[in-house]
Amino acid sequence: MKRFSYRGSGFAAAMLLFIALVLLYSTTVRAASWDFVDGNAATGINYNPSKAAAAPKMAVLNGTLYASWSESNGTNGQIRVKKYANGSWVTADNNTPLNKDANKDAIYPTPLVFNNELYVVWQEVSSMYQIRISKFNGTTWSSVDGGGANGINVNVNDNARNPKPIVYNNELYVIWDEAYGSLRVKKYSGSSSWSPVNGGGSPLNKDTTQAGQNAEVALHDGKLYVTWSESNSTSGKVVWVKSYDGSSWNFVSGIPNTGLNIDSTKWANIPTLASYNNELYVAWSEDNQIRVKKYDGVNWTLIDGGSGISYSGINAFAGLPRMTVFDDNLYLIWQEGLGNSHVRVKQYDGQTWTWTDGNTTQGLNKNTSMSATYGYLTVFDSSLYAIFPESDGTANQVRVAQMGPSNYKPTATSVNYTGTLKEGNTLTGTYQYSDTESDTEGATTFKWYTATDAAGTDKTAIPSATTTTLSLTSAEVGKYITFEVTPVATTGTLNGTPTTYTSASAVLANEAPTATGVSFTGTLKEGNTLTGTYTYGDTESDLEGTTTFQWYTATDAAGTGKAAIPSATTANLSLTSAEAGKYITFEVTPVATIGTLNGIPATYTSTSAVLANSAPFASNVIISGSLMLNQTLNGSYTYADGDNDAEAGTMFQWYTADDASGSNKTAIAGATSKTLTLKAEQYGKYIIFEVTPAAASGTTPGIADSSSTLSPVGVLKGDVNGDGMVTPVDALYATRYSQGKLTLTNEQLKALDMNGDNKVDATDAQLILDIYLGKGV
């Protein structure tokens, strides 16, 4: 059976490896360029500071720094994730552990970015430890390991530990040790499918009868490299390195048969890889020292000075090295110490190792009297970040420290804004730009957000709000407003850390405009015009827009039965017969040009009803003129209107009747003017003049009125030419007519028929002469 030595078989085992003892040192000396960005308090970024955290690591997705770790719930390890946003660490796991089963132990998570999503790989107990993987799309987490009781183990009945993910040739790989130290590799095939890539199913081990553990991975020179420590037959542990070119695995050349160890009889533990200056670097812990070699493609060269790079030499344990490249230098972080451990950091520039943690016995620890372990480095936003667990005396806290770049990023301070937090107003953001190296300001960026409280909870970006001003709309009413400034320099480190300011109160709604003093002028009588009046008002002094109007009728002064008058939508209303007897309501809906546009309609209803318009009337209807044929009669009258409506369109009609009482009253055709020339048809008839008064407005026409019935129309016998005299000329007319030499009108014939025999002849001519000579009547 393989010999197996493992640093921990669960969360409790991992914790035992880092038990904190009281350290003799009592002061903290640290390089001034390191600053804690975890709140810098006694506790770190744990979800529950009273519970122990272990094995934290970091990754960067879309410009945001994420951290994952395992945190005890008192019984089991829970995989937790937070992100660094606006200077604070906030939940990135929706306040729910990533565990497949929250009641099972889950440890050693590693985050990485693949296809623009954050993946976290860890080991979790089912019946055995299973390799589990979840991904985060920026909103939700979803499993990509099948989501069943088991993970992606080659054999679900064997324990699988220490998973390490990496992206190679745009594919996601995971390497782990399974069973009693068999190194396994699978790659992601999409959905929840994973395919083995370790040489036809064989483990990567140098000796498959020995336990290979704690693999680490890196990319170098177009290949995937993996290093691990593996037991050997001399009770030691040996560091090995293999490469993968996409089709086959091969041991890296130049490694002795005894491995990379300085001494193959010693334990070489937990190696790590990094690619720097076109060479591959491997660091590991051996005989309480951190040892480092580099590979130029042919040979391996020891670059740790021959005795390791630890601070305390062989007098204290040094282990768990991790490397990364930052600012054209190789950085190495590890834990070191007797009893209490400290996190140490060194920088390598290609020739020399330099302390970057203060070069004292304390390292990066927040509290030098407490133990810190398992450091991990990440480059983010032009700075180097270190994350590690450190005891606060009760439980291990996840601590995060930042080392600034060689050129410091610009800063935005005094972030604030001016303006009134009320809908319709404009806020103007203010800030103070500065840069340690006096790099001039470039295209600093701005964002405005809404939040649900002054702490910035549920911060949500306002669409297109990316300038220094923000016009408040109804969408922001009731929300708190956050102004964010990301300072940008033109040279050096370009982008600074976003700085925000959130209002202490919420945005108030813009008050609607008002219409007061609503009323109208004019007389409530049919035919008159009413004019509505009101006073426009707006608390924010928003200018009046297109205020709307509507007139109504109602059945009483309370506005009962209010009914809109069709098309009555201006400030004026002309009263018609339709409004007679009704009460009138004038309604005003005030409208502003900005802010809350529409106000509440305001109305005024009359206290009395509309009076009907009086019809005009005619009086003193009189006929003047001679009631003789061929004479013209003139009608006259007096026009009057109770509402003083002007006369217009008065109508006239002349009638004949058979007697003074008006019997058989008959309209004379065409006799519709104020004058009438009497014709033969009216001979012997009584004459009536009728007037129907009409007004230019109001109720019209009025009731027809008639003159008195005049005595019958007569004729002056013998006067054919209408000159009022009987002369020989008239007798001549009769003679010539009787001789057929002349045509006469009916009226002339009536005048010449002296004897009433209904004909004109010589007899009539003689009678006319007799009258002229005084011989007849």
C-alpha cells in the first residue's frame, strides 16, 4: 500500500496545522507600503468573526477583486465568497455558502476566471471528499460538476483533495490528488461534463506506488506545468514537475532522478510554480527552509543563495510558499515561525532577493502576537494584494493587505455633491483629485447610483448617469443617491480606486403644480360668455406648461350629475340653450413644464343655474299708406329684447283677409319686406302686416306680432294712370283698350270698369268723361 502523508483531512485538521501559540515578540514593524484593506480592525472579512477561516485565495473578474475561503460554522467548513467593492468587502455568495451540502465539510477552495465568469473549485465530503465546482455569472451561482451527490472524482469512492484549477488553451483544467495520492487531471467539456486528460487514465505520479500531493499549476512557454511533492522509498518527499502540451504529459528535462530537492532524503513539501522573465520558477519548503530553483528550458538553477530565503533559518518552520509576478518582479509569500507563524514576503528582480514585508521577525501580521498562515498573492488594480488567515485569539480571521505600486494610483477625496435632493433638481458632483507623483488628471470617470439607505445598500447604477451632474427624475424619488468618482491619471498608474459619497436622506418627490382661486366671470344667462380664472402655483417654481380646462354642467351647486360639455376645453364658455337651467362647473388641471407635470384638477361650480335667454319681441306694428290699388303700403314696428340682444334677421309677411276679424288670413306670395304695393289680387281684401323679430344672439326668433287689420283695398274709379285724378286721358285709355289698341293691367282694368260689369268699353270711357265734366260721381 502507498505511504500517505496529508496535511489535513478536513476543516478541523487544516486548523490544527496552524494552531496559534503565544509569540515572544510584541511589536509590529511592517513596510509602510502595506496597508490592510479588510477594515483594519481586530477582525477580518469573515462572515462570522467568531468562526475560524482557512485557506483564502483571490481572483479578479471584470475589474473586481474576489476572495474565497473555508469558514467553520462550528461543525463543518463552509465555502464563502466576498468581493472588494468601493473600499469594502461585500457578499458575493448571496450570503449562502457554496457547499453542495451545507452540513458537510468543505475546504481548500480556489477561485479563477474562465469565460468571463468566476469559478470556485473545492473539496467537500459526501461519503468521501469530492471535487466540487461552481461558477458565478455576476448574479447567481450554479454547479458545473453535475450537481449530484458526487463531484468530478475519477472514483467517487476515493477521497479527492487539494484541487487546483487553471485555464490552458481556452479550456478549464482541474488537477487534484485522489485515493492515496494519485494525481488526476480533468478538463471541462461544457455544461457539467468533465473529461480525463492524464495519459489514458494513469495518474501523473513519478511512481504510481507513492503518494503525490499538493499539486500546483502554472502556464509557461505555451505549456501547462504542474508540480507536486511525492513520497519516495527513503522516507523523504520529492518535488517533481511535468508539462502538458495539449496532447501528452512529460517530465521536465534536467530534473535528477531524485527530484528537485536539495536533499532527497528530506521532506520537500507544497511546491509552487511561476513564470517570470521567460523562465520557470519552482519554490518549496525543505528542511524548514524555502528553496527556489529556476528552469531555462534545459537546466535547473538554485537561486536562493544556497541556504534558502527564510528569515529564521532552520530555527523556525517555513512553508506554504506561493509566487506571483508584479511590477516586473517575482514575489514570494510563505509562512514562518516557531509556535506562532508569520506571513513573510520577498521580492526577486532576477538577481537579488529583497524583503518587502519590513525585514523583521513579524512579517505582514496584523497582530504580531498572533499566528498567521497560508499567504496568497494576487495582482489587482496596479497593486499587489496578500490574503491570509490570522488568529485574533478566538478564531482565524481572513486578512487582506495591499502593497502599493511603484507609481501610486491617483486618488479622489472630498467626494460630495451639491444640489437639493428633490425630483426635478440637478445634483453636481464635486471631488478633489490628487496624485502622489503629481501625475496630471486624465479622463476621470463618474457614476451615479441609487441605494435604499445612507449606507449604500442595494446600490444600483442609474442608466447613462456618467457625468458630474445628475438630473433627478421620478425614478430616483424615495432613493438615496450615491456619487462615485474613479480618478484617472494621464501617466503612471492610471486608474485609482473608486470613491463614493451617499446622501444622508432620500430624494423627495417634486410637488405637483396647483391651481387655486378657480372661478369664472360673466353672467349665467344663455347667450353670454363665461371666462375662467385661476392662479397657477408650484412649490419648486416650475414654469406653467399647457394647463388644461374642462367645463361641465351639473344639477346643483354641489356638482351633482357633473357632465362634460363637449369641446368646452378652453378658458371661455359660450352659454347655449343646452346649459339653460344647469349649474356650471369650471375645472382646471395645472400642468408644469418640468418636475411633476400634472397637478390635481381644481373646480368651481356656480351657486345658481343658467337662465334662459329671452326671445326678442316686436310691438307697435303699424301699416301706413293708401289702401288703393297701385299704392305702396309701409310696415313699421318697434324691436325689443330683454337681454339687449341686437336685432338681426327679423322676418316680415303681408297677408290678406276677408274681413276685419282676419278671416281667411292668407299670406301674399313674395310679400316679405316692410313694403307692399297693392295689386288687383288684393282688391277688396283686408290687409295685415306681420313681424317676426329675430336677434343676433340668444333666443331667437321671437313670437310674430301683427298689425291691425285694415279696411279693404279700394280703387279710384277712372284713374287708370294712378295720378289721383280722373281726366280725359283716363277716358282715352278706356277707349283705346276697347278698340284693342292697348293692354292694361288688372289694376288698371279695375280702375276703368266704371259700371262694374267686369269689362272696359265705350260706356266706361263716357262715364269717366262725365265725372271729369262734373256730370257724374
